[in-house]
Amino acid sequence: MVISKRVVPTLLTDQVYAMIHEAILNGDLPAGARLRVRDLAEQVGTSVMPVREAIRRLEEAGLAEREPHKGAVVKSLTLEELIHVYDVRRLLETEAARLGSRRVTAQDCDKMQAEYELMRAAIDERRVIALLDHDEALLTILYEAAGNPVLVQTIRTLWQHCRAYKIVGAQGSLDTAGDDSLWRYQQDLITAARGNDADAAASINAASLLDASDRIRARLAAQAEG
């Protein structure tokens, strides 16, 4: 694990939280990793108190949990949570795509296309975190066009909550020859957005999320058997 050491002597809890949070989202702290207070305090260069408070906040955010004989760990991946999270994502993001595609502009679509090209480059270079970041940036442009900041913020919170699942799914697709699921839906979504086709955009998003949850479920099942 690597956590950036851009710290100051009077490091506040929110800074510690942000750094550990970033390490979880980047996959540097994978699911199941122990969050040892003293080790983390040493790495970020602060006392143990801000780290303890940061871990408490991570637990409240659903990114960490307590396990017997281990203490705090990065929240593990479960099939039950996968189903619940992706069911909620499908409800919200299908509607966000529908609403956004009605109001998205040509300039917005050009920005989506630019993120798509960066995402394709990340896929070619097998940079999982970068491809997820550009994918989320692409979708954010469309969702923000809906004009409902609460909807967008709720979706972004869900993305953070399920980032570990998204990493598993993306890595599985990269490891599967001929799998175009990481870019095919986004390509179709941009086409639907340019035509302001709300029904098509909603359908594409629903299909994309169903496909993603199926792929992640299969990957988790394979890991459990291994």
C-alpha cells in the first residue's frame, strides 16, 4: 500500500480521512485489508487520534467495518451487497440518463466523447483506476445535465461505496479476451445523448448496470471457489 505523504505536522482528521479514503478508492487498500491505527499514523505522519477518528468516519460511510480479532478492515465484498447496491444504482442512473439526455447539449456530448477517448486509452493500457475515473466523468456530464444536484451527489456516493466492486468487474473484463463491455455501452450512450433519445439512454444504462453486476458476481464466485 502506498499513501501519499503530502502532510503537515498539524494534520487534521479530515485530511487523514481523505488520504485513507483515496487509498481505498485507488485499490491500494483492497477489500479485507486491515486498518492498523499505528501503522497508518506512521505512514501519514500524525498521531493515532486523527487516524482513529478517520476510521470511524470510514465505517459510517460504509467503506470500513469491524471484524472479530482483526479490528477495522476495508469492507469486504459480498454478493448480497453487490445485488443491493447495483439495484439502487440501476434505479437512479437509469433515470439520471433519461433526464440528462433530454437536456444535454452538443458541447456536453463533445466533453463526454473526450472522456470516452481517455477511457479507451486507459483500457488499452490496462489502467483500471483511470478507466473508472474517466467512465465516471463521462457519466457525470450526462447526469448533471438533468439539473438535479442531489441525484448526482447520491449517485457519486454510491460509486464510492461500490468502487471495490467496480475494480473487480473492470479487471475481469480486461482479463477476458474479446470483452467489449467496458466501452460498448458508453459508446452507445453518447450516441443516444447526441440524439436526445431519453428512452434509448435509459435502456442502455439499465443494460450496462445489469451486465456489470452479472460480471462482478461471476468474478466474485470464481474467486470464492479458488
